[in-house]
Amino acid sequence: MKAKKPIRVGMVGYRLMGRAHSHAYRDYPFYFDTEMIPQLQGIAGRNEAEVRAAADKMGWASYETDWHRLLERDDIDLIDIVTPNDTHAEIAIAAAEAGKHVLCEKPLALSLPQAEQMLEAVNKAGVTHMICYNYRFSPAVQWAKKLIDEGRLGRIYHIRATFLQDWLMDPDFPLTWRLQKKISGGGTLGDLGAHLIDLARFLVGEFQEVTGMMETFIKKRPLGTMTDNLKGRAVSDQWGEVTVDDATLFLARFHNGALGTFESSRFSRGNRAGNRFEINGEKGSLRWDMENLNNLQVYLHEDEPGLQGFRTINCTEEEHPYAGVYWPAGHIIGYEHTFINLVSQMMDGIAAGYNPQPNFEDGVKNQAVLAAVEESVQTRSWVHVSSFQ
Ligand SMILES: NC(=O)c1ccc[n+]([C@@H]2O[C@H](COP(=O)([O-])OP(=O)(O)OC[C@H]3O[C@@H](n4cnc5c(N)ncnc54)[C@H](O)[C@@H]3O)[C@@H](O)[C@H]2O)c1
């Protein structure tokens, strides 16, 4: 039996992603045979009553009302950032300078230059870093990656990917941080499109050029704040301007010659979390849908005529990455397990002193695609995605 080593986590923020990450740290050693044991050491938030309640509910040993305090503590090894996007850079850079490992929610930053500064800081400090593009860690997506890497699909021609939601369609839904560009950096593109970009980079390859269009369907909303689970509450009778997109569509060409279409929207009635992709290659196709995340649909053209068709593989067998640590075959896992799998990579990286993927370099490459799509919308043209050395 391996000696256990605690990894003492300090987390900034405690709401939607705070819950997902707290749960992942708690459950990771339950399922994985690991020497690294995350400890919920300290949580930070600005409102004392709320952060204390969050610490009690989620099992954190202590709380702070100023995140800088977590960085000053020598009983914290890893800083986890689950706050709105305008805070990521300041916290991540300060955490790296304090010698802490960093796990940051997506998108990495508000802009490409800011993301590059974050990468420079973690590289300079030599700490382990990851960005939380968690959908890569569904066993079915990992299996898709393996099939593509083995050449089962042959040359990849297309990816079409959508992330469709409908929680913002009520015109009275308040103007929360996600709808303010200065805090979020962008609307559905940075929130949902960033996940699609990560899946496409993981499965298809690097983006070469993009062209897109965006729309903000509801231009003004009552001022308000997020509560939990993508809900909001009005905080005044004043209204403010929505400064981000409600929907973004873009086309892409990849360096390997593949083509892609991407659609992110919060105005797709009936779609709660329609995070889906289809990939078509010369020898086969794959389909995945987050709302049914254990399943991968696979079409292989080498199948006998008459038996050809999409088959549904329930990726819960021992062969499927991560699936074996959970339950017997057919006993499905859920959204939260993608975060546990991601945490397992972070812990392996800290133990062995390397940066698992996706890390801040992936965050920068993703941000470069986001920036190119935005520029293409403004200039109504095709824009090359800046290459990263
Ligand atoms: N990986 C995913 O699937 C996924 C899903 C949702 C959100 N996210 C990302 O996670 C991050 C947080 O999103 P969320 O949905 O949890 O947000 P949220 O609004 O539910 O929670 C934000 C938390 O940050 C705290 N906070 C806000 N401003 C702060 C500040 N200036 N200093 C310190 N704390 C502050 C709030 O009190 C709250 O605890 C964002 O970057 C978002 O893009 C990722």
C-alpha cells in the first residue's frame, strides 16, 4: 500500500463550480487508488455568512473572506479558482507567484494577452496547472479520442458541434455577471463555445481560421446576481445593457484540412445542456451528446453491407478510460464524474511533477480561437487563429 500524501486545497468561490470541484476532491480518493489525498483545507468568498455556510455544507476545514489570505497560508498547496472570469488572471498569477499549484475554471481569461500572462506566470513558478475543460473526461469522449488516434475513422473531414441552452430566454432574467462582458469576457462563445473548441482541439486538431456571427436577442435586463444552478435574482429595479452575445455561430478550418461548424446559444428552447458533436471521417463517424454522456455512437464503414449503421456503445466497460474505477459495466456515471476524472489527472501531475492536459497552454490556445471568432464577427471576415509558440 502506498504512503498517503495530503494535497491541501484552497478554493476561491463556492457556488456552481465550487460544488462540482468540492465534490470531486472528496470523491476522488474513494474511487481511485491514489497516494495523493486532496484535503478541503480553506475556502474563500467575500460574504462571511455565505462562505461559512458553504464551508460547513461542503466540508471545508476553514474559510477566509479575502482570497489573498489563502495564498499567504503555508498549509495550502493548490489554489482552485471557481470565480467569474475577470478574477482568474489576478488569482492565478498571484497563486503561482506564491508557489501554489493552480486549477482554474474556463475560459482561462478575459483576453488572449491576459491568458498568455497567466501561462507565463505558472511556467515561471514551475507549478502544476490545469484548466477545467471537464467534458474531455467523459469516458465516451476519451473513447472517441482513442478510436480517432487509432485511425478507425481515417482522415477526419468534419466536426459539427453545438452547445445549446435555454435558461436565458425569459426577458426578465437578471443581468448577472455572465451577461456583462467586462466580467465574463464574452457570452455563449466564451462560456459554451469554449467547451466545444476544447473538444474539437482534443479530437480533431488545431484551428487554422474561423469566421462567425453573433447576436444579442435581448439587449437590456434588470440588474441582478447569480444564485445557483444557472438561476438569477434581480437586485434592483434598474435595467442595464447586455454586453455579450446570446448566440454565436462560426465556421472553422483546421490545420489538418478538416472543416467545422460550431453553434453556442442560450436561446434554443427545449435544450437544457445540448452539448453535442458529430465527427465524420473517411472510414466512419462518431456522435456524442452530453445529456446522454455514457454513450458514444459509432459508425464504421468497414461493417458488412446490410449491417452498417450507427451502433451505441455504452462506455462503462473496463476498457473505457476511467469507467473501471466506478461501477460494474452498464452502471452509468454522470456529470460530476468528469470533474473527479479531471482531479485525478491534476493529482497525478502534482505527484509526478508534470502538467496534465488540458493545462494553461490549452487555455491559451482556446483563447486564441475565441479571440479570432470575435475579430471575425467585428470585421465580417475570415480570421487566422494566432499560432502559439
Ligand atoms: N467547467 C464547466 O462545466 C463550468 C460550468 C459552469 C461554470 N464554469 C466556470 O466556472 C467559473 C465560476 O462559474 P459559476 O457558474 O460557478 O459561477 P457562480 O456565479 O455560480 O459562482 C461564482 C462564485 O465566485 C464568487 N465570486 C464572484 N466574484 C468574486 C470576486 N471578485 N472575488 C471572489 N469571489 C468572487 C461568488 O461569490 C461565487 O461563490 C466561471 O469561470 C465559469 O465560466 C465552468
